[in-house]
Amino acid sequence: MGYKVIDLHCDTVFHLMEGKDLLKSVKDAHVDLPRLKAGKVGLQVFAAYVPPDTEIDKAFLCATKVLDLIDTFAGANESLSPVETASELKAILNEDRIGIMTAVENGLAIEESLEKLEKLRRRNVRIMTLVHSQHMSWIESCTGSEKFRSDNGRALGSFGEKVVDAMNDLGIIPDVSHSSENAFWDVIKRSKKPIIASHSCAYKICAARRNLKDDQLKALGDTGGLVGINFASSFLSDAYRQAFDARFKMGSAINMSEMIALASEISVPVPKSIIADHIDHIVNVAGENCMAMGSDFDGIPSAPEGVSGCDFFPVLEDELRKRGYSEKRIEKIFSGNFLRVLEEWG
């Protein structure tokens, strides 16, 4: 049938920062306009990534510069359109256009200032990944190397509680991908509205620290939240993860090209069907209303065999149909669930 797809996370800004023309096919990119069209993508969320080693007084500027690049791309072609609200998203899903929504990856961007958080919302940011690979003073990362200490003894510090409260008021959806397990629980209890893990997988299948355990998945399902399935081989296959972790120390200061080179040394096969295995597990644990797409395209060093980018979504749709997924369930997973969450966030 070819359902429109909402993908909650990509790091394609790296290609924009290098000046690549994503309106054309780009050989080493997962996301470009031809692939978006081929993959029947209705909404692609572009993350404005702020590296965790950015000096805190330069983090907000770093985020806004990347947001400028995303805005320019969203207005560069009549096939593309910026999307902020649920009503705009509904219109896009019913038209032959592709929506671009902006997110910020790493709460470091707000420089411990609620005023700067509000400024990001005025820039039409709708999602913020609260933390990345290193702890901040107000929230614990799942991969931070130092022992985390906060002013209140919790994984979400006092200022972090204010951030979540302000995000609820402003309409910025908290994203707990990269948050520690304890921070996940603090955030989900604090937020009055559904939260998301925009690019994570099932820990039961692959024991990566970034993945969610069954009780976390169930909590997301019970509160109306979402998990967007990540297409990274190291989050999908436990055998691949172990081989990757043996070569790569989490938090190491290497760039994406170096990570891709490292991944090329790993010979562990990862079949594309494993993506559907994670979807099966999450749906069984948390329900069909909890599942979404969150590929992390252009931010992953390796994807499963046969996954070249966002043009893969129709293949995944066929796989889910072969597994007995109803048309209604597929539509929910691909787009309906996030539309519901966005409507709840106003």
C-alpha cells in the first residue's frame, strides 16, 4: 500500500555541514531527496547535534547554526516543507510533499538557561534529546565515564526537573535516547505528557547501554510514549555489538568517518530482518501504540545488510506484512503513533 513514514531522528546535518547537495542523490548519505521520495517519507526529523565536548558558552550558538542549515534545506525545494504542528503534519501526510521537523540533540545546547530553551522553541524546535554521551550537571547519560553527581542525588537534577517542566509548558517533547536508565525513570515520572526515545532499540535482543529494557518499554507504552527503532547494527545485533565494543571505547573522541572505517573491519553479518525482530518484541511488550521509526540515519557507522538509507522503508513494510501485521498496525507504526503524540503536545 505504501504508507507515509515518519522518521523521528537522523543526523544528516553532518552532510549539510559539509556543503553536500541533498536535493540530489549523495553516494555516502542515508538521507537525500531522491531517497526520501523512494522511501515514501512523510516527515523526517533532522537533529541539530551539539557535541558533548562543546564549551558550554558556545553550545547554544552551535545548535542555532545547525538549525539554520536545516531551515535552509527545508526551504530549498517545493517538495520539502517545514513542519511544526500536528495540523501541518496531517496536511503533509495527505499531500505529495515531505515535511522537515527540527530537533536538538543534547540539552547542552541550552547552556543551563531556560531562556535559551524558550528561544529554541521559538526556532520551531519540537524535540530535544536531553543528554548525549557525557553527563551534564543536571542529567545522567547512559554512557558517561565519570560517576554522576547531582544536587538532589537523582539522575535528573533540580535544574533538570525545571527543564522537563519548561519543555511541557513550551511544547518541546523530551527525548530520553542517550539518558541513563535512572534518568529515564526520573523524566517519565516528571513529564505530564508522553515522552519519546527517538532512536533506541530493545535491550532484550541487543544489550547495548543505549537500548531500553522491557520495564522501560512497558512504561512508555503505558504513558502513551514512543520508541523509534534505531537502524544501527550495534544496537540491533548483540553479536555485532560485542564485536564493535571490542574495538571501540564508548566516549572515544573519533569522528563518524573513523567509526565507519572501524565498522568496516567487523565481519559479523546483520540481516535486515532483525529490525522487524525488534519491532515484534517492542510491540509484544509495550503495545502497537508505542512503536515508531527512529533510524538515526547518517549518524550510524553500520546498518544491516540491504539497508542503504531511508529508501528501505517500503522493504520493511513488506516484511511486517509478511509477519502478519495488519494495515492499521503498520500505519500506526509508520506515522499514526507520532501524530497522536504531537497532537497531545499541542
